[in-house]
Amino acid sequence: MRMGFGVVAAIAVLSLAACESAADKQAEVKADAIEDTTEMKADSLEQQAAAADAAGAPATADALDAKADAVEKAGDAKADAVEQAAGKKD
């Protein structure tokens, strides 16, 4: 009888673990998408900065580089928040 309860409990634990890992995977996919999007935006700003620098506008280039850094940091923070929120649901 104890063996039967142990098996049922093990199956229940494995089922819950499977559900949690699916939620974690979904959060990871969402976080990766956020990171990819913000990375593309930051790359675009960096390209604009390079063009501005080549055109002789170093102040504009510096401002664009700073904005690119800010966009990337914000994206990383948002992605981390998504992953942490999923971890709290587990």
C-alpha cells in the first residue's frame, strides 16, 4: 500500500515539474524575444552613431551610442523581469 502511494506521489511531482518547466521555457522564449528586439534597436542606433561620426557629428554619435546602451540595458532588465516573474509562479 505504501508503495502505491509513493508511486502516485512521484508521478504527481513529475507532472508538476513538467508543467513548471513548460512555463519556464515559455518565459525564456519571451525573454529571448525581448532581448533580440532590443538588441536590434540598439544595433540600429549604433549604426546611426557610426554614420553620424563619419559625417563629422561626434556629439550626435555620442548621444546615439548612449541611447543604444540605455535601450539595451532596459531590454535586459525587462527580459530578466519576465524570467523572474515566471520563477515566482513556480
